[in-house]
Amino acid sequence: MKNRISNTILVFTALLFMSCGSKKDKESKVTTNTTIEVENVFNEELGIVAVPKSLGVAFTKNFNRYIKVVGPNGKPIHIVIQDDITDEQAIRCRGILEHFLKDYLGSKYGNDKSEIANKMAENNAVLALMNGQDDGSNDVRVNAQPLFKNEIQVEGYSWYTNQNYEHRDVAYEEILHFVHDNGIGVDGPNSMPGAAPEFQKEIRAAQING
């Protein structure tokens, strides 16, 4: 998984994801929904709730909390949370996903990201925030993009303020993979058609030429 880091991330951020617009920019069409009706709401103010049964037993059994981002089509992009993940880590991950899906006005591919967000929701995309680290010790296996506790740094917390490099922050990278695989789309042998095939052509060319 870590070998996937390449110049393609630079292409991603340059062409699509660096949403640095002013307050005058139009509001993002992707919103956080905090009104999901399920039992055992853990923090309604933050939108952290119990895992919906509709996701299936593999998720309700192995994850104890849930948040989501809702696309313009009204469908959710799921984030499931294991019990050792802090609320702050979960909220940070949701914020990164919202950042990636926010329109970047005037950009070549990011001027309107509605179709990318909608495609993720249509693909029933799930980001799984997992206990521990990516060393094989967490035996939970679900159809989702994993991101581990010891790889999610929160600004202002001890890992951040003490610059503790024992905890490498890969949240930006893994959530970028999440958006790429489930929204933009991937070509090649393990293809997953997405909403931005022309963008994927440029990503592939950058990967080859990088």
C-alpha cells in the first residue's frame, strides 16, 4: 500500500485537491449529515452515531461508531470507526474527505466535484478507521479502505506538538486513495470505472513518466 506514494500525489493536489479558495467561493455541495436515525447515538453534536445495520453484520460487529459525508445526490459516503479511535481522529478524517470533495473553482478537474462525490456514494464507498497499525495485527477484514489509529495525527495533540515520528501521519494519503479508487476511477488490470476518466488518464501518464 505504501509503495503507491509517487509523483501522482503531486499531480492530484496540483490539478484537483488544493482547495484554498476564499470565503467568497461558493459553498461546497458536499455536506456533513448529523440527522441519521439509528440507535445509540454517541455524539449527536459531532454527527458520531452507531453503525447503521444497513451496512451489514461485518461492520456492525467490528465497528462501534459511524459518521458520514453526504454527496450532492443525497447518498452517504461511509466512515466506520473502531473502538480505540478517538472522536477527534474520526472528525479529522471526515474533514480531510470533505476537503478533497470541495469544489476548487477555476481548476482543470476540480471546478465541480459533484460527480466524483456522487460516484463514491453510488459505489457504497466505506472508509474504515481501524485500531492499531498496518502491521497485520488487526484481523478485521472488510470491504473498505483502511486507515489505522497510529497513522492518524490530530493537530494540537501530543504526537503533533512533540513531533513524534513514531506515528507517521498517512490520513491525507489513504483518504486520497479512497477518493481516487471509489470516485475518480482507476484504469488498467484492476480497473474501477469512475466519474473522471480524463483525469485518470493524466494520473496514469504522470505515474508512468514519474
